[in-house]
Amino acid sequence: MSRIAGRFRKLAEEGRTALIPYVVAGDPGQSHTVPLLHKLVESGADILELGVPFSDPMAEGPVIQLAHERALANGTTLSCALDMVREFRATDTTTPVLLMGYANPVMHMGFARFADAAAAAGLDALLTVDIPPEEVGAINSELQRVGIDNILLVAPTTPEERIARIASSASGFIYYVSLKGVTGAGHLDTTEVAARLATIRRHSDLPVAVGFGIKDAVSAKAVAETADGVVVGSALVSAMAQVIEQGGTPDAAIAAAAGLLGDIRGGIDGAA
């Protein structure tokens, strides 16, 4: 059983919802990413989602786009992100870690080489925003070879027949994008989210995590009532950026993100 499957099973037995924070590798600095990941685990993270910086992060809103720019300015690459996973794994062998990014860096490295490097680093899953289900076969075969899950996205506009196709290719969990837009934007309609999750579950037994638009304990609690996992990204990235912009240290930025995640953890557990 994969670390992700084991974590979701344990949480289901406990009647709890997974908390999945997203941060960008190399923001606020390469040397701060691994300490940030450990602090997020201490604050209640169940699965970690590490963004690979990219020059054209089309799915991201302004907050995370700026984080990608900062990380790229710091020289962060896909290989750097894998090194961070390896460093994290040296002292945490239980928390699942997934990389979220775009196809270009993975394709440039080569699917087979990436899969081998990811497995050696201790990565559990990959989510590539811009590889459609019709083209996922090549990367899936390499990830499956080394036991790494491939997380696929379902959007509010995804037709049901396409959901079935996505579900047949996904592993680990399915990521439901709760908003028609980029990360951090819009108003979260929890009634619509619940209805869409019911549709997804008609086609898959995998856990379903919900991301985009979850900003605080209140919104996290509302989503946790129906989702198996809650993904929080822009709010954490923004909290860190604000500290740095106000002259704070990276350690203070990490503490701000960890504090916010702790509040969100409390909101989710209150929904259980």
C-alpha cells in the first residue's frame, strides 16, 4: 500500500479529513523549504503538496504566480525540488509528499529518468496540471513502474463521461478543482462542490480532495463536511509573502504559514 493510500485509510478510520497544504519549492528560499515542510506537518498537515516553479504557471492566480517567480529567481528547478523531497524524507518517512507542476520540466527530464529520480528521493505522487487524460499513458506507465501515484484533476466543467475516463487513469486520490478559474480566485459554493463530489464518487473509489478557494478555517470546515481531503495553497503562500514584504525573516514567514495551517486544522477537525 502506498503512503497516500495508507494515510487516507488511517484518516477514514479516525473519521478525519486530510489537510493538504501547497507551497512552492524555493519560496521564500531554497534553504527554507524543507524546514517549512516539517513545520506544516507539525501544524497538522497529512499530505504535503510541493509546487515545482515554472515560468508560465497558467493554473495559478497572482499570489502563486509571484511565488513561482521568486522561486525561479532563487534558481529552483525540478531537480532542486526532488532534492528537497530527499532531504525531507531523511527525517520524515511517513508523511506523503506529492509534486505539483507542469509537463514541460518533467518531459524535459524524461519520464523514465524522472520516475527513477522521484522514487529515489522518496516522492509519493505527481500532479501535472497540463497533461490531459488522453495523453497520460506514457507518464503513467513510468510512474506505476516505480510505485508513484498520478494525481489527476477534475474541474467544475468536466463532463461526467470524462470524469469516468479520468477516474480510470488516476491513483492516490482525485483532485477536484472547486472553482472555474485560477488558484485563490472566486467564491466557493459548497453545495455545488458536494454535488460534484457525489458525481465523481459514482466513478471512483479513490479519495477526493478539494482545492482552489479554501482560504481559512471556515471555508475548510465547510468543504471537509463532504471531501476526503482539503487543499490549501494561496492563503499559505500569501501569509508568508506578507511577512517578507513587511521586513520579516523567512523563519517568521514559516511561522505565519504554520500558524494559519494550525487554525485550518482546527476548523477541519471541528467538522468531523
